[in-house]
Amino acid sequence: MTADLFESAVDVLPSREAMAEGALLLRGFARPVEVGVLAALHAIEAEAPFRRMFTPGGHQMSVAMTNCGEMGWVTDRRGYRYDGADPETAKPWPAMPALFRELAERAAREAGFSGFAPDACLINRYEPGARMSLHQDRDEKDFSSPIVSVSLGLPAIFLFGGMKRTDKPQRYRLEHGDVVVWGGLSRLFFHGVAPLADGEHAVVGRKRINLTFRRAR
Ligand code: SIN
Ligand code: FE2
């Protein structure tokens, strides 16, 4: 096989990296739908703008957030929770676009979780320097559904640990179009994002967008 042929074969091969039991990194999985996803995102943020929320401890998060879907994840002085309405406008969150739901459902199925029906999509916007400290996603009613996380824009270092906060996290560089799915035995693994390095992404600009799909109820 010539080098050229080999390279084009590599381009079309889905690249899958096992991260832990129940956790899979699907490289470039969202690339085929990136234009539609970004267009839908613009419509969502026009209705429910990004905002930097406060933790129950009173710290303002460096990551700006919004949501789409029946339920949205919010935090303020009262705690972390899901809410069917945007606290800024008291209106329901924008509907989850079918394209988002289908992308999440297909990614989950690739990782062995068929029938994933997300009712919440948290949208995180990282500007240079923004980070997310190690945490577990545990505000959902039950943990039988996986989490599907879609990365767009600037690359970030995703930290993926274990069941204990002190478990040393592995580091994965997530790039535009990469999708991570974790469920089953790793559903409650600690994870976070290292401070975003500055840069300019050709399509998304000077930021990283992350869509996190979950079943909240
Ligand atoms: C999150 O844990 O909600 C965000 C993860 C990420 O931005 O990759
Ligand atoms: Fe999380």
C-alpha cells in the first residue's frame, strides 16, 4: 500500500480509544455534523445566552453555560440541580434539536449503550484560561444512562480519573469533533478540564464548546 492510500484509509477509519470500563473516546465522531450542530447552537444561544453561574459556595465559574432540552443543569447559592426553566428568563430551555439527540444516541450506541434518550444538554463555553475542576456528575435521578460529551473548537486536556477524587486522572487531548461516552462502571468517575490554552480555531474561534448530554429524570 502506498503512503497516500494508507493515509486516506486512516482518515475514514473510526478511531476508538477505550479509556476505562464503560468509557470510550470516539475521535472525530461529530465532524460529519459539525455545520448543523454549530448552526443549532447559534439559535440556542440567541434564546438562552451563555452566563457564568455561581457555585453554592459563592464562586463564579470560569466556564460560561447554557442548556437545551427539557431539563437544564444550573447552579447558584441554593445548590446544583436540574430545572425545566432558564432562571434568567423563567422560560423553558430551548428544545433539544433532533440533530443533537441523534448524535448523542448514536455515540452512546457505539459505546454499547443503546436506547440513550437524553433530556438534558448542558452547553459549556471555555475561553482561554477557563477550567473545570474534578467532579462527578451525580445530580441525575439514576445513573443507568451514560454521559455523552461532544467537543468543538479549541483543543482541551480532559482529565479522567476514577471513583475517588484522589485517583490520578488520565489526560486526553480532546479536539474539535471528538466525543467521549462514559457509563456503566465509569458513570461516576471524577473528571474535569485543565485550563484552556489560548488559540484560534478556524471554525469556532477563540474558544472551546462542549455539549454534555445526560438523562436527568
Ligand atoms: C463537564 O464535565 O460538564 C464538562 C466536560 C468537558 O467540558 O469536557
Ligand atoms: Fe461533568
